[in-house]
Amino acid sequence: GRGSRMTVWVPEIGDIITAIISLACRGGEQLRIPRVYAALNELKGRDVLLSGLYFSITGAVCYSRQIDEILRTLVAKGMLVFSGRDTLVVRDSAVEEVRVRLRKKLPSAAYRSLQTASRRFYGKIFPGREGSLDPLPG
């Protein structure tokens, strides 16, 4: 309410990844796990939200134990579903819930920066397709 000082949102990296996936996806998308690592690794360089991520890179293979654990948690929560060995499918009802929660909970500046990050993430996961925030007809 009035007079309360601005709360600074200091998010856990797990919350950030959850938010980025929820804002980027409508539901039904198939995320290849190696692409998720690679996309977040590329974004890390230009997005302060992702500065807490660590990757081990061997040749062309980019891996993050943190992201692996976060993805497993999201599978356990039912937001993502395994489809094959290295592909996850996004559950639409679950991402919708997360989106609603974020919009209520976050200061608008934090929400906007997550939206920007999620657009970039989507563009890296699905090159040539625009972010799902502005769906194209067809």
C-alpha cells in the first residue's frame, strides 16, 4: 500500500527460467533441451537477469546443471512434459497460470524485462519465428 518502500525483485534463477519459458511459449511447443541450454547461454551475455547461470561447454556441446535441475522441477510440477529423450513439450494450461501469477506479483519493469528476455529466447529456440507474444496468422 501507500508509504511502503519499493520492493526490489531479486529472483531466483529458477524463477527467471520458469518465467522466460512461460512468457515465451503458448503451450504445445516442443523444446529441444540442447537448444534450451544453447539459447540461454547466448542470451546470458546480454541479459543481466541470466548472469547467475553457469555453463560447461565442450566443443559444440553446451550444458548447464542448473538448467537441467530447473527443467526437471518444471516437469515434476507438470509445466513441461518429456517427449522422447531430449525434448520437452510445454503444457498450455500450466504456462497460462504462471503468466497470470507473474503479472500480479512482479513490478512492471521486471515483467517487461522478462518479456524481452522471453522474446529473445523464443527467437533463438525457433529461429525465423517471431515471439509467441505477437502471434502471426497462419
